[in-house]
Amino acid sequence: MANFSYKSFCWSLGTTSFRTTDFNVRIEQQISLLAEFRKVNNGVWTDEQGNYYRFMHERGFVKGTAPNPSKDAREKTSGLVDIGLIDSERNLTAAGQALRDVAASGNFGRDNVLQIPNDSYLYLKQLLKMTANVDENIVRPFVVLVMALNQLEFLSDDEFTYLLPLCTNAANTAEIITSIEKFRRGSGSIDSIITARLMSMENYKSALEYFLTANVTESVITAIGMNRKSGGAGKKSYDKAYFPFYEALREVVLEKDSNNVLLLLECSKKIKGKAATLWRKELFKTTIYGKVKREGLNALTDSPILSARNERELRTRFFELLHLFKAKATLSDYADLNRRYFKTTDTMIFADTKVEFDVMPRCWLGDVSDRLSEIAFSKCENLYEDVSLAVIAPFLEIDARKLYVDLERIYGIKITTADDAKAVINDERYKRFNKLIDERFNRDTLIDLLGKFERRDDTAIRQIVTKNAEIPTIFEYTLGIAWYLISDRKGDLLSYMNLSLEADLLPRTHAAGGNADIEYYYEQTANYPAHCLLIEATLSDGANQRRMEMEPVSRHLGEYILRTDDTNAYCVFVSTFLHPSVVGAFRSWKNRPYYGRNYASTCEGLKILPLSTSEIKTILEREIGYDKLYSILETAYHSDEPVPTWYEKKIVEAI
């Protein structure tokens, strides 16, 4: 029996076993856990894998019981080896330590000419260096993505998912980029590009040649399937379901046997994975059992495979679709993880069903587009080191003057300093941010989200917002947008929120900082003085709310007033549930000063006002603006209403 070995046809970043929510913070937690583990358990990694799994489990990083702890530990960490944060023995590298230092300090500012977060700048350098080995071809996936974006301006979701990972060497990268250009002009299809890529490989050519002449049996089908997944006794059992499927397909296509159409549908449902869905979509107008039974041949599509004129033509089309659908299933599995790794760089925007550069990275990388091929298909020797862009490749060194010239050309505004550039980038971010609010986070959506926080429907919340942030982070983000709308979109909310945002302006989670969640600054108007509003958000309730929030909230406000001398500053404490003792404690601050270091104190008490999400929803529903809300809160603060009835009478009824 012939044997055709599987050969990889695409690259991917990391492993699908680490396709986790809260991606950034989980990487930060992982490198800290490894550093701690390796201090004590510094033996050979192959002997320590099981111990590390148990260590992760003890620390709550993994849950449940893995059937193969060593494998699970290996898979959880292999992606970090690929991007150079740890070495093959799972020790932190210089690059990994640099990321750990940023995470530990909480310094996620934008202290670089590209104006991306400091951790993103580290990820950017690592991904510029990272290589993958695909069938003995060395390729740097991120660099290939940059090359594609420079030439094509953007990639659609499907182009990113199904075509970009096929770029594994200089020749096929050029071919695929050219094919995308032709496809956009109406020539060819994504499926034809994938098929052409597969059929250019010798193992696929040999397998097809064999299939065209062999007597079709189950063994022949499993041989040409070239599947990596094995069954018992080493037999390639994963593809066995394709044999009865092919037999039924042959009867339908060549014998026009209407009685076998229903059997064909039933056989398709025994195929494993996403490929089964693709086959049914290719062959059937409907997959409703009764309709297929009644309509027979009329239930079929006009797919080219169904109009094959002879066995050779049928086998050729079957073989091509078999591997096309397998490839698309594989590429679809990899796409989400590839996207998550690329997003860590904060250099590109994944939105509106496409991926494209953010402004500053586009100016920088667009200027070096003709040099990228010099490094795109070669190994980098300093993957584990924390080196400058110039060390990665001299042409990658950023010339601020050139960036400013490009920004001037794009925006028609004179730019000579970093502050000028920052202003332009900030304007651009707000255009995108307001568009994001209009399309995804309008008042109705925010009200719906707040209700989901009250019910703790975390799965639905992540689906609406992002999978790369923890629920408390998303809660702060949601409140920030709500307050932005309450304030008639005035104020620099993107800097007021003490959150890390991705290039697409969605939140991501990092280690907790020591400031208020949101510090919203208001200039003086006829209705209120200049002041800062500190917004503190929590999803804790009951005893947890008393323990976790009473001290930090008063400390944040008190220290802010001592630091800035802003005696008009006050705090709004927002939760899905307000514990009576917490409301009472915050009211007590009205009549006592706050003491800081060396007994420095606020001249008066602290103004801390609680608001439940129920009231935030009412404010949004009734479109109450900040002018009116400030007056309501000011009146409530100065009221002498007893604590048990104060919140209901002075805030709820007023709102």
C-alpha cells in the first residue's frame, strides 16, 4: 500500500491549546510562573514538565485534570518559546525578562516613537525576529504580513485566514500576493488559490497520480488523505469515513442515482470536523433530511464535482476538494491564534472584516517595504535577546523625521515634533473610537451590556466586546464609554481610562495598577467648577465589597486631592450591587478629613457618591447629561437625609 507523508503547507503562531481568553495577561502570568518555578525546579525540562503542570494547577492558572500533564505543560509554553520569551528549557530569556519587568512595573505607557504601549513594542521586536519552519522553508510570519499589507494596503478576513499563512517562501509569497490582486479584480477565487498552493507540492501530486489509477478501497482513501491524526494500531482511521462518502458520491454523480442522495448526506455527517460542514455546503442546497429525501437530485447544488463526466474527472475533483476542505479547516483553526499574536504588537487594526496598519506603523514599515525580503525568509540569531530594531535589521531603525514627513503627506498638517505627531495620532484614534461607539457601543448596547454584568453573563459580554480582557476590565471600559456619552463625548476619555487598549481600541487586561479606574477631567462651566471625577468600578458584592473597596476608594480620592490640590475632585463608586454598609461608610467621609503621609490632610471631607448600574442604565435611557447629573450628585452629597433612605430618595428618585 502506498504511503504519502503529510507535509506542512502553512505556518501558525503558538499552539491552539493556548488559545486562551485574556491573552496578554495570561502571557504575563505564564512568564512569571515559569520564572518562579525554574528558581526551584531547574532540572532538565523534559523531566520537569509534569511538575510544572501541577505548579500551574496549584496557582490556579489551569483548572481540571489534564490526561497528560507533561503534554499540557509543553503545549501551554511552546508558543512562548516560538516568540523568544523563554528558551527550549523554559527559562526566561532576556526578552522575556524585559516583558516581565514592564508587567511588574505597570509601565504600559507609549514611550517610543511609534506611540504604541511599551509591552507592544517588545512584542513587535520579538515578532519581527520570530521564524517558522514549514517543510524546510524558513519564514518570518509577521514580516510576511507586513510585506502583504505594504503591497495590498489591507487583507480581508478571508485573505488573512486562508491565504497569508500559505506564504512560506519568497516564490509562493509573491505568487499568492499576485493571486490576491487578481482575485480582487475578479479573476480566480480563494479556493482556487489554496488548491493551487497544495497541488504545487510533490506529496499532493504523487497522491493524486496514485488515486487516479488505483482501485478505490478504504485503504486507498486513507492513504491519499495524508492525515496526521491516527487511530488504533497506527492505522490512519481518521479518514475512513471518506470511503463510503466517496462511494455514495460516485453513484450520485456518474450513475445519477437519486436514491443515493440521502445516503450521501448521511455519509457526510460521519466525516469529522469542519470539513464535513464544507462538504455539505458544497453539495447540498438543503440539509433537511425530509427535503433531501423528497427532492433527490434536485436537492443538490451546481458544484463542478457533481457534473463530472467520468471517473477520472470525479476523482480529480474529489481529491482537490478533500484537501481544500481539510486545509481550510486547519487554517480556520489557526487564524484566531495568529490574530491574537499579531495584535500584541499594536501595529495593526483588526476591524470592519479586514486587517490594516495603524497610522504610525504604516508610515515606518511602508518606507522599508523594498528591504523586508532581506529578512523575511531567514533565521534571526538574537531571538532570545532584548535588542533594538537596528540590531534586528539596520533598515528597521526608525527615523522620526521621515515619519513626520509621511504624516504630513497623509494628513496635510505641518508636523515637526513628537507632540505634533501625537496630536495627529490622537485625532485619528478619536475618529475611530467614535465610529466604534456608533457601530458597536451605542446607548442601547451599553444598557444591554450593563444588564449582562448584573446577571454576570460573562460569555455574552466577551462575545460583544472582546476575548482579550477580563470581565472587570471590560466593566471599566463599558462604564468609561457610558460616561463619555453622558459627557456629550467631551474630554480625552482614551487617556482618562487607566486601561490598556489595543490598536482597535478594545480593552486588554494587564496587572492591576494603583490609581482610580477612570479619572475624568472637566473644565469650568456655568454649571460646575473645573474638577476631576474619579470613577471607581467593581463587580464585587456582599462582604467582598466591604473588604475590597472601602479603603482603596477613599485612598485614591484622598491621595489625588493631596497630590493635585483639586478640592473640587470627587468620586463616583459604581457597582452592580451597593452594600448598605459601603454606602454608609462612603457617606461618613463627608464629615472627616483624609490623612496621608506625615499627616497631610484634606481640608474637608471626601465626596464619594455611590451609583448602581441600574441608575447608569436610567441615565443612558433618559439621556441625562453631565450638567444635570452633576447637580443631582451635588445636591445628594450635601443632603442630611439619613443613610438608610439617602440613596433611594436623593439619587434614585432624582435620576
